Amino acid sequence: LHPALAHTVSIITQGNPLHLRSVVGRSTFGAETVLGGLQQEITRVIAQLTDSDRQLVGYAALLGMDVSVHEVARVAETAPRVAAVALARAVSLGILVESPGERLRFVHEQVRDAALAALALPERLDAHARAVTLWAGPEPERMLHRAHHAFIAASRSSADAIIAVQTARETAAALQMVDGFEPSAALLGQAVVLHNTAVLPGPVALLSVEWAEAVLACGRLAE
């Protein structure tokens, strides 16, 4: 196995030979992956959390591989101390590890995926909508995070779809200021598709022109 994945197996099984044997016995081994058994073991570990803690860890997974207690608390609309206790329990189970800068990180992408799957779809959409306000600021990286969450939350309502389109336009403009033409064009393309599929009010012409200009700035003349 790849050393990082082998490390994840050891963290999830916590050195328990029965758990390790369970992972091995139910797995298909490839060059860099373990299938079946590891996912089941991860699910078993996450199930040890209480419902409220599992929800908070799910919110952490929604925000990314690397999170802070305050980010999770804001998206969950709860007190930081409550989020801190829940995430500390996740650390004790080997779901998260502490990172520099008082941040926490999921031990593996599969662990994060399993934690996110514990959230019901309506909970996820509502959390994505709240996360749009979390990533405030003019920095392109924060704006990209904002646009990502806005696009996912867009399926909730027309109002959310309008916010997503506007967020995409603002982010695209900021990216073009730092020569980020490719991601700018991709965002505006998504915005045009969303505008049409959500049947948003107003003409799409101006948005389409912005998209075309971003594509042109990438040097894709034929397109």
C-alpha cells in the first residue's frame, strides 16, 4: 500500500488486530488502494459519535479536508466550545488529526467522504448556503470557496441560484485581475448553464459576453 493509506488504515483500526483483520478480509488490494473493508471500518468508527457530534463532523467535512473550530461553529450555527468538544472526540477516534495553526485535518479523503455522507441532503444544502457567508473577503482563494458553496446551494431556490450567479461573476472578475483566466472562464460557463437551467429572470446575454471575453483571454480563439 501507499504509505499514507497504510497510515490511515493503522489510525482507523487503532492497532486492534481484529479490526485490522476485518479490513484486510473484506478488501480488494491494488497498487495504492484498499476497497471494501476500509470503508466499512470508517463507517463503524464514525457511528461511534453521537448524532450531534456526527452532524458537526459532517459540517467539518463539508468545508474541506482542513478546518478550524470557528469555521465549523459558524456553519453549524453553534457555540465554538460545542464544536470544539465534538471535533476533539473525532480526534480521539482517529477521524481528525491536529494541524498547525490550531486547525484540524481529516486523516484521509475517504474518511472525509464518509463523514459528509452522514449529513442528510437538506442539511448539506443549508450548510452550503451558510458557508457562502463564511468565506467573506476579496482574496481570490476565498472567493473561489464562496463560489463553490454557492453553486451547490443553488438547487435550493431561485434566490440561491441568483446568489450563485452573482458570486461567480464577482469571483471571475477578481480572478482576471491576477491572470486567472482559465478558472474565470470555467466559473462564468457554469454561471451561464445555471442561469438557463434555473430559468432565472432577465436576459443571459451580458453574462454570455463576459464568458466569451474570459474564454478569449485564455487564447481559445476558435471557441
